[in-house]
Amino acid sequence: MKYKFVFLLCIALQLVSCSTPRDVIYFQGIDDLTKEQMSKMAQTYSANICEDDLLTITVTAWDPAVVIPFNPPSYAFAQPGETNIYNAQQLQTYLVDKEGMINFPVLGRVKAAGLTKQELSKNLQEAISKYAKDAMVNIQIVNYKISVLGEVSRPGSITVRNDRITILDAIAQSGDLTINGNRKNILIYRDESGSPEYGRVDLTDPALFTSPYYYLKQNDVVYVEPNEAKIRNANYSAAQQYTLTIVSTIMTGVSVISTIILAISR
């Protein structure tokens, strides 16, 4: 009878610890949204260049020789009068300083922070047009990364290759949440020019698509906290381990005392 009671108690604990479907399913109720509600969820986003960003900037033109001064890695590979240009293996990088500026060849200090890549590219093209006709400028952010921590399959940093990344992209690249992840209260930590801020999103609610934290920014940290079942099980395991330690200590003490008493009696 005692064993049956223990067995039933274990089953009950397992049932309580399991997450309910409403805690696991993403975008609940999205099928019931109207077209008007769906249209309000549409967002457009382009990453702005920030302080401490590393940029690669390449300038091209029909006549490669005229843009040599704007491409520092190439300066040692072209001699006066030569038409063949040899590309360097590593592109020059430009650090956006605390004032939001970069030091660009010929042009000097150029404002970069707060602009999108397209806006900075346009500004540079206009400035370079005084020296090289029809020049094209290509810009990439080298150190654009996002960190994902907590209850995901593969926590770590994600390097972003394009202009934008959503929280769903970041979670997918981390192998999705584990069954123990709290899908209703995901934390996003963000550093806005030295001013820390944070927000929370609910993956089970379609309103996620309207959140200002749906699109992630450079150096954002996404933290997936454990759900109540995981915390409860962790506390239960800790209490169980503590109880076993106490019992083991008492049994060891009793064994030692019994051995001493037996030895004395002999």
C-alpha cells in the first residue's frame, strides 16, 4: 500500500511539473486576427550605425585608379602609370568613436553614428564625387552580433550578416527554446549610447510583432529565463539532495558509533 502511494505521488508531481500547452505554443490566437489587425503589425527596420561599431568601407568606380586613395589596403599595390590594381587580402576597418565619427581617407572625420548604412554610403558618395565621378560605396558592419542566454538549445553569440535580425531569428539560430524555457517573459537587454534599457516579449502572444524589441539591435542580449516547473524541480532536487546528505551523515555517524561500542564490548 505504501509503495502504491509513493508511485501515485510521483506521477502527480510529474504532471504538475509539466508545462501546459498554453505555456508552450507560439503566437496563440493569430488565426483569429483580422486583416486590419495584421496590417498594424507590419514593421520596417534598418540598423543604425552605433558607437564602437567596426565598419568596412570599399569604394569602387569604372576607373579603379581614381579611387585608390579611398581604399587604403590597395595603396601599396598600384604604382604610378600602372592600370592593374591588386586587391589586399584584408579590408580596412573604421571604428566609430565616442563622438560618432570615423576617420576616412582624404575626407577626414565623417559623421557615422545614428545613420543607416545606406545613409552613410550616400553621404560618402556625394563627398567622394568631387574627386571621383560615379563612385560607389559599399559599407558593412563587421562586429554586428547578438547574444542569446538561458533556456535555449545553443546559447552564445550570433554574428549578423545582413541589415536586421528579429528575436525569432535569434531564437531559431540558437536551436529554439528548451521545454523548460519561459516563453511568456523573455528579457531583452539593450545599451543605447551608454544608457542601459530593457524590455520583455511574450512569444505566445501575436502582439510580439508590434513590440519595439521584435527587431534586435547591435549587442542586444536575449535572456530566456526558466519556467516555474524548472524552478520548482530545481528547488525540489536541492531539498532532496540536502535530505540525502543529512541522512547519509546520520547513518555514517550511527555506523561509527556502533563499531566503537562493539569494539569496546569485545
